[in-house]
Amino acid sequence: MKKIFALIVAAFAFAGPALAAEGGIAWDKFPEAKLSDQAALQNGARLFVNHCLNCHAAEYMRYNRLRDIGLTEAQIKQNLLFATDKVGETMKVALDPKEAKAWFGGVPPDLTVIARSRAGANGSGADYLYTYLRSYYRDDSKATGWNNLVFPSVGMPHVLWELQGQRAPKFVEELDAHDPSKKVHRFVGYEQLTPGTLTPREYDNAVADLVAYLQWMGEPVQKQRVRLGVWVLLFLAGFTVIAWRLNAAYWKDVK
């Protein structure tokens, strides 16, 4: 119970700066059809293990749970099992918390429920992550060399930069709508500095796969819960009709 409480506290602690950035660019809509696509979830799991699991743990998710998205135990062992020797183990990392704090300024948060903790006024947690992972740009003034429009001065470097390439943001200067005596900079797009190994469309698709996996990992039984909920509501509706007629039959002679 203490570990679960600590996880929730950590998630909201790291959500603070992110939610504070809601006044920036609008969040793009995450393609929710990915949640029903096993191939997308499997690719997202691969991207998570190869690019995220180096620093971020998912200590409440076991490798063998990946069988729920269509992977066999042999596939898990051959392609995804890098941080442990057993498929029954949780997704932990070897990164020392003290070293992480020295390198990044804070311990990278556990990502088991990251998609659920990032929801805000601008959209769902999946919307936030989908926009965040596509909003990095080069900024030599930062220690990591990267910055993010959704999460300004983010401590996390752009771990997917080889896939996306390097970009710089483009702004236009215009009068402030609330105070014409002031000028503001409005974001209008990106300039591609160097190409990545993926095209922009392929990169967006890969990020959508990764976010779909993060969303699934936060609640693996969501689809089953929704299906069960439908049956429960149908049962309650039917039972309500039966109870109503029984009540009428019971009271008709009393009245």
C-alpha cells in the first residue's frame, strides 16, 4: 500500500510542471483507434523497452502481462526482456536514484500510470503524451540541448530524436490581443534541421503506438471492464423491470 501511495504522489508531483504548461500550445488528439490495434500495442511495447525503460521503470507491470496484447512468452524473452531474466518480473531499471537526480535534476518517474496522471483541461493523458513526444526542439541553452513546447525547460532529453531528427520552432511576432501595446510570439510550426530515420508521418505513427501502449499499461483490463460494465447495466435494466412487476403483483391485493 505504501508503494502504491508513493507512486501516485510521484505521478502528480511530476504532473505539476506539465499541467502548468497547459496555457501553451493546444494538445493534439491521440488516435484512440490504436488502443484496439494489437500490432500498434506490440510496436509501442517495443519502443517503450528500447527507448524508455533505460531510465523510466514500470514497476507495476510484469513482462508476462504482454501476452494480453498478443505476444508469446518466446517473443517476450527474445525481443523485450533486457532488464531481467524472468518474464514474471516487473519492468524495473538499474538506474541508481542518486545518480539520476545528479544527472537529470530529479528521479525519472515510474511510467506505469503516466497516461492516467497527465489528463488535464486540454484533454486526456494520452493527448498530452502524444503532443509532448512530438514537441521537442533543439535548444543549445539547455543542459540537455533540448526543449519542449508543451513542457518548457523539461529535464528529459529527446530520446526519440534519431527517429524524428532535429527541429527548430518557428514563431511570428504579433500584437497581444489583450494589450495592443505589447507584442507576443506565436508558434507557427517547425523547421527541420536534420532528417530522422522516420518520415514525419511515420514518426507520428510510432509515437501514437508508444502512447497507446502507455495508455494500455495504465489499465490493461479497461476493455474487459467496459464489456463487463455493459452486461452489468443490461442485467440491472432487466432486473429493474422484473422487480417493478413483482412489486406491483405483491401490492395489488394489499391496496
